[in-house]
Amino acid sequence: MGYVKWRYEVLDRFCQDVFEAFGFTKEESGIIKDVLLTSDLFGIESHGMQRMVRYHKGIEKGIIHLDAKPEVVFETPVSAVIDGHSAMGQLVGHFAMEKAIEKAKASGVGIVTVRESNHYGIAGFYAKMASDQGLIGMSFTNSEAIMVPTFGRKAMLGSNPIAVAMPADPYPFFFDAATTVVTRGKLEIYNKLSKPLPEGWALDKDGHASTDAPDVLANIVGGYGGGIMPLGGNQEVTGSHKGYGYGILCEIICSILSLGVTSAHCCTFPDKTGICHGFVAIDPKIFGDAEQIKKHLSEFMEELRQSPKADGQERIYTHGEKEVIATRRAMEEGIPVNDNTMLELAELCDYLKLDFNSYFEGYEVVDDGSMFRGNY
């Protein structure tokens, strides 16, 4: 099973048409599409095109409410609580970060917490929204429980990512990381490729280390135990308690402040997920000269990049640099899509009565139960 590369414009048109076919407006479809393709441009396959099947299932099951709109239910000049009413997560996230940005521009700081939403894509997209407007942006989300607490054997927290972005030259600071060793999406990629998981990623239902992706995923879905290790593994000596603690910090910003459901209770309802988010926007001007602050950060990151390299290493990256490089490469060479994902996209076209070949000309999907052939 391999990959095929498609021009950004091809995937952009496909995603736009798919979400409009589901019933979203042109503007809403554009927002959802931008979140997904930003992930693929950054090289984060786990949260890009391959996630479309998840949204398809969520809409079919009635977990994602197509006509729902996020609503502000509590507000101050610097804060807000939003009820997402189980709308599409990207739309809720975009609405909430726009609210945080609005407050930051008016008052210097905007802090928004959200309950009753859905999976919203990469956390970094929303932090970047603020950074692109000269602000410091932060984004958090909980999810269905996949993280097993240190010394535990049952998943109790989500991947609970923390993302922070801030303007700098020549690359903005952009940090987006799960508080688990990896996300569930990474396990799904290994499962699609029929590859064993790397050591130190996952636990079986009894709390023992496992490299069996199908088994770990089945246990997560079935609630049988096991899951993904916190950042730092499953032992305190390797820092497991740190990833576990970061996951709780994320939960506080998302579900605790919003009075929403924590990860262990997300996705346990028949008609919603209950996923919660958190967003922060800060105007650097409340600390003085914003341009001088940006210059100071830029100089600091350049100092990191120019610091001595380890033997055999040629380059030190700062967070955000690889995303810029990956985007340039993808725009020039195309975005790689897994053959298994292409099969899912073909099935999605059948469901929505869209012409698969009008988007992916020359690519033929042949399904005999085990093989798919791509001619491109």
C-alpha cells in the first residue's frame, strides 16, 4: 500500500464540494476544509484528509449536528463560555478563537472555553489564527479517553493537545503537541499500513506495553482498557507523570472551566461527543512594544538554531520551521494521500453522489477485499 500525491488545488476543490454536499454552507465548508488541508500541508497526515471518514461517520450517526450553531452562554470583557451544541468542531473552534481574538484586541486578553463540541482538527490551526494577527495564540482540546494515567491500565484522558503560536521572523513560533506520546490518528495510520507500533507508544488492556495497533484501537473503541501512554511513557523515571499532568492542565482549560464533560465521559453518548476546547489570545502590546517583543523572540530562536550541533547533526530546528518547509514542499510537489484513504474518499463520493474521477482523474480504485490499484 502506497501513497499518491495530489496538487493542493485538487484536494481543496474536493474537500469544499464534499462538505457542501453534506449540507454545510460555502463559508462553513471553507473553514472545515482549511483546517483539514492545513494539517496535510504541515505534514500531519493523521489529522488531514484521512480524518474525513471520521466526520462522515459522525454526521451519519447524528453525533455531529449539521444545523447547530455555537452559542455564547457566559461572557465578560476578557472571557467567554461557549456551548457548541454538538456542531462541527472546526466551526465551533473557529467561532471561539475569533471571539478570543476580538477580546484580546479590545482588552489585551481573551480566554474562551467551550463545551459540547466535536473533534476540531489540529489544535495549532486556532493558535495560528491569533498569531497571524500579531497576537499570541493558544489552543487546547480534550477528546475521547485514550491516555492511560501513569501506573494505570484504563484510558482516562484524551490526547489533550496544547498548541501555542507567536509571531517571529523568519519563522513564527508554532508548537502543537499532544500530551500523549502520539495521537490516536498515528495509530490509525500504522493500522492502515499494517505495521507494528513503535515500542513505548501503547498499552494493552492489562496495562502492558503493546505494538499491536488493531488490538489497541479495538480496546480504545470498546472501552476494554489500555490505550496510549502519556508523553514520557508509562514510568515516572522516563517522565510519564509530566505528560499525565499536562493532560490534566489541558482538561482544566477545556472541560473544567466550561463545566463540560472530561475525556473519560466524551463519546459515551448516543447523540453527541461532548468534546470541550479552550482558546487564549494575548496582545503583546500589554507588555510593551510588540515589535520589540517579536524581535526579541526572533533573536532567541535564531540563537537556538545556531547553537552547537550534536555529532552527525547538521541542523537544529525551532518549532514552526518544519511546518513552513513542509508547506512549501507540498505546494510544489503535491500532498501525499494514502491508498487506503483514497478508497475511503471513493466510498465518500459514492455516498454523496459525487464523481470521484472528476477530482482524481487517472486514479482507479479496485477493491477485491484486500487490494486497491492506483493508476495515476
